Amino acid sequence: MRQSQPRDRGIPEATVARLPLYLRALNGMAERGIATVSSEDLATAAGVNSAKLRKDLSHLGSYGTRGVGYDVEYLVYQISRELGLTQDWAVAIVGVGNLGRALANYGGFVSRGFRVAALLDADPEIVGDDIAGLNVEHIDELEAVIKRRGVSIVVLATPAAAAQELCDRVVATGVTSILNFAPVVLSVPDTVDVRKVDLSIELQILAFHEQRKADRMSGGPLMAVDSQ
């Protein structure tokens, strides 16, 4: 595969958001023994158009080979390296209710460069439980656990009322990457990256698309009309 000049680290955020989609598609191809893939086939598998994919990959210095396409194994490595997945990231899950337990038991983290290193909760009925080989520790030990386990990323799976206070404590330890499942917008310094996962919002978006499809099928209006 032809390489360009040294890679430009100024990769657009929109491109970064699509890289995991390409990586997921490529990993699936690698598991099926596919050695090379065209930009068109990779774009289809990732759900984007091929022109956008080629532009995204050009930011990594990867242009493929005319008539051959992209080397799947090398592109997996290239994207993994750009996403920082070639090293081990220690993750702490704060809040071990149903969602926290599900995340702790998810087996796909390790293969993607993430290691759940700590589980914390405030509920005395949960503290001390063994989940996925880890002992649930009390939230009072948050700062010490983060330091002791070398945690780089914290997942907040707590009730909304507790999220901001816990976020502040996490930030005070020096952690600058937070994945937030709590239904609240967190206030953090500019140096801290927060990714919010709101399942209710995603369901509402799906409901919107379902309604649009139903309107098209019935021949009804595509948008509400103000009757006043």
C-alpha cells in the first residue's frame, strides 16, 4: 500500500467519529479471511459513501492501490494506531446497577484495547460483589482506586443527581476522558473530553424516523401542520 508523506495529526472530528465504523467493518472482513477491499465495498460495509471514506483515510496517509484496494490487515493496524487502540487503556466504571453490570460483563472491550480495571458504587448491597472477576469497591475510594489502577477513562453509569459531583471528583484526579451514560449534561473544563450516550434520545430519533416512514406509507403529511 502506498504511503504519503508523514501523517497530518490534524484529523477532523467528523473523520475521527467515522474511523471506528471503518475499523468494525475491517475487523469483520479480517475474520472472514478477506485480504484486500475496495473503497466502494468498505464504504458500503461502514454505511458511508466511498468519496467520504477515501478522504477520511487520506488523513491517515492511506490511499490504497489502484485496481487492488486497501490491505485489510494493514488498515486495521493503521486505524487502531490512530485511535490509540494499540495500547492498553484502563477503564473504571462508576455505578454498577444494571447498565454498569452489563458494561462490566461485555467481553468486547479487551479486544479493542480497553481493560475494565475498577468497579465502584455507593450501594452497600453492591459493594463487595464480584462482577466479571472484579470486586466492586466503595465510591469513597474513587480517587485512590483511580490512582492505584492507573485509570485513564471513566465510565459514569450513575443516576443523574450524582453524576456532576462524581464527575468533578474524577476530573480532580487528573482523568481527562469520561464516557457519560447519566441523563444529564456534565460541566467540565475545556481540557476534559466527555462523550455522552443517551439511550432515550437515540430511541426518540428512531421514533421520528419510524413516524416518517409511517407517514410515507399512509400518504399522510411528513410534518405537523399548525391548525391555528
